[in-house]
Amino acid sequence: MNARDSSIRLSELLRREHHAMAAFLVALADFDAKRLWLELGYPSLFTYLNRELGLSKSAAFYRKTAAELIQRFPELVEPLEDGKLCLSTVGELAQVLTPENRDGVIPRFLHLSKQEARAVVAELKPVERPPRREVVTTVRVAAPPSARDPEPAAALELGAPATACVIAPGSPAELVDAKVATRTVNVPISRTTPPTFEPLTAELRRMHLTVTKRFEAKVAAAKEALSHSHPGASTEVILEVALDLLLDRAKRRRGLVEKPRREKRPSRPDHIPAEVKRAVWVRDGDCCRWALENGGVCGSRHRLQYDHIQPKALGGKSTIENVRLLCARHNLLAARKIFGDAWMDRYAPARKATAATGRRDAGSAGARSEVPAAALTGPT
């Protein structure tokens, strides 16, 4: 079975799953409307789902919420059958859906993830008086005896106590009469887990992030360094200034400058000229343009690379027409389609080494051009 046949089979199975879930929720809504769970001796529909059907409490809650909502809004059955709504999204929708706003609100939740749905809820039902304080938490870490990493933030002991200090924005830490509280930490620190953003209103988000003591010291140093240009600035302002500088540097590496040079500077033969990078980045909409079978494009913005449609190793030029944006995965796939797996596998160690140095971004030539060309006509 090839990839297309497997995809068709998965699509059919997914369609059946959506129909089965919708049918279950419709039957559950009827079961609840008649309060049949009471005849079976259960005090609530939630208890019936948890104890009789053996669902986890989370699964029982989402299905109970969906069944109750379907009783009030039967039009939700069709998007559930089509897979446009999922159970977690329905749970968020239940917080804001009313008979008066049903026509305008339901379409806004179609095809959304739970986090995206929470953002819509925050816009429709914003948190009153959202907190704007900064919370500094010191986590006590007990590293395992065999750990070689000297940094204490490498792991957390489950259940370890932590002390939290609430500090007013802009106030010097040494002048704050901090209110100290104790809580229990139950989640290990992960260096790869992205920070979570909790929607509060249409504009405000609350960020939850675990950082090292070194990061805390850098924030304090940045506040002091910017004390003249940004007196009394909050941590949010300081971090936003730093992010602006980082994004500006990334733009310059891609040739996306506000005032490009009038005269073209000579570039090395193996480099893509800045004016070509700039034009390709704008034309491709800063996303991967790998064509999909359904007529769309990949659209990923992760680890973008400039790729030569006709590789330089085969005579391709660094022109706007011959250069495109691809993500790292599709750049490598394009190379394998042209040069073959056997040839590309010879350069697997080189690819790993390049990725480890963090140079495989949109400023690099890309795997498709770089690896084979190095053996044929030099890097592209």
C-alpha cells in the first residue's frame, strides 16, 4: 500500500470516527434528557459516564458538556460529524454560547484547537480586572545522585516545595514587602516545552514560563542597562525590546531591510545575493512553498531555508525564479528526489553537524544545494 492509498484509508477511518462520536453524543443527549442515568442508580450523567462506561473524569466531563449543549443547540451535530468541532473545543464553546449569539459565535469555533478556542472565549468573555503583576517563583530542586549536569534546574523532584513572591511591576525587588506563599510543584522542568499563554482578554495573555537563575540575572541586568531609555520598565517591556532586536537581526540576515543599498555589493559565487533573498522571502510569504498533492502548500515557518529549484551542483543560478523557501524537511526531501537516497545518505553526518550548530535557517543555502554541491562544484 503506497502513501496515497494509506491516506485514503485513514481519511475513511477518520470520517467513521467523527460520525460515531456524533452518534454517541446524540444518543447520550437523549439519554440525559430522559434522565435514564437516575433509573440506573447514578446521581448524575457525569458519574454514569465515569463509573458505568469507565471513561476518565476528563473524557466524561467533555462528553457530558457536549451532550448538554446538543440538547440546547442541535445544530452542533453537523460540525461534529464533519470534524469541524472537537470535544475540547465544544467545552470552550459552552462558556459563551447563548441562543442570542448562536449564529455568529458557532462559526468562529470551527476548525480551532483548544488554545485557539480559549482565545476566542477571552475575547467574548474577558477576565474582569486581569492581573498585571509579576510573579517570581523559586523552585527547590533535588537532582538525582547520578546526575552529571551541575545546573539545579535540570530536573524537579515531584512534590518539592517552592516559594512564590508577588512583585508589583516596576518596583525594585529590594523595596518590595513580598507576600510569600508555598505551593507544590508536580511537573518536571522541561527545556524543550514552550511557555504556555493563558488568554485573559482579546489583547492580554498571561505567560507561564520556567527559567534558570541565570536568565533571571540577565533580565535584571537588562533593566539596569535600559534604565535611561526605559525607566521603570516592566519585565514585559524589557523582554519585548530584546525580542525586537532579535527579530530585527533575523530580518537583516534574510536581506529584509527597510532601506536596501542602491548599489549591489559583490557576493561570493556560493552565496545568494541579498536582493534575491529579499524578493523570494516576500514572494513566498515567509513560509515553505512545497506543493502538496491536494493543491495547497506546506506553509510551515519552522527552520526555513532558501532552496535552488535547479541545484547549483547541476548548473542552477541564484536568481529569484530559481530560488524558493522550503522548510528543512522538504528541502531534504527535494534533495533525495533529485540526487537519490544512496547519495544523500553519504552526507548524513554532515547534516547532523550542521543542524547542531544552529546554522540551518533561512540564511543558509539548504540541504538540497549544500550537501551534493560540496562534492560536485562547491557549496551553493
